[in-house]
Amino acid sequence: MNRFAAGLRAGLAYGLLAFLAGAVLGPVRELVLAPRIGGLPAALVEAAALGWLLWLAARRAARLLPPGPAPEARVGMAGLGVLLVLGLELALGAAFEASGLAAQRAPRGGAEALVGLLLLGWLAALPLRVRREG
């Protein structure tokens, strides 16, 4: 198995953990925080919590990486993690669209979308930065 493929198992775990964290925090942002404090402040609160949870998820998933310095495995972990999160987000968005739930939420502004893009960058960068422990 090549070094890139060695990171795919870790990437699968990382992507699933990241998506689950977002799936829990997203409804809290939309249903609890945004109506009370506004969309952008709610997105920033969610981003702070999600940033910390993503760091924990990356550390946990990095335990599945092979020992030794293998940046290719970390790139595999990051790539699959990001692709998995994006794919699951698209599927969830399509399900919300089909059910009519998507029409009930306020549209996101540019600043809120930027917060989401920064989180995707954080998601992609973390596997290259965290230590493999355990």
C-alpha cells in the first residue's frame, strides 16, 4: 500500500467525526443561537466550538496513521476527510431541500459563508499539524 492510501482509514474516521460534530452544532446554531444573537455571531460561536472539536477529531483520527514521518498519509487523511464532509453536507442539504426545511431558514450572508470556508481550511490543515499519539 502506498503512503497516500495509508491515510485513507484515518481520513474516513476524521471526516465522519467532523461531519457528526457539525451535524450537532449546526441545528444549535440555527434553532437556538441565530434567532437570539443573529446569524454572524451564531456562526462565529459555532466556528469556535467546531474548531476545537475538529482539532480533537484530527488528533483521534491521527492515531490510525502509520508510525513515522509520512506526509503523504496525512495528505490522504486531509483529502478524504474534506471530501467526505463536503459530500455528506451536499447530501444533507439535498434532503433538507426535498423536505422543505431548507426554505424555512434565512439565507446566509457573505460573512457567514466566509466563516464556513475558513472552517473548511482548518479541517484540511489539521491533519498536517496534529501529532500522532496513542
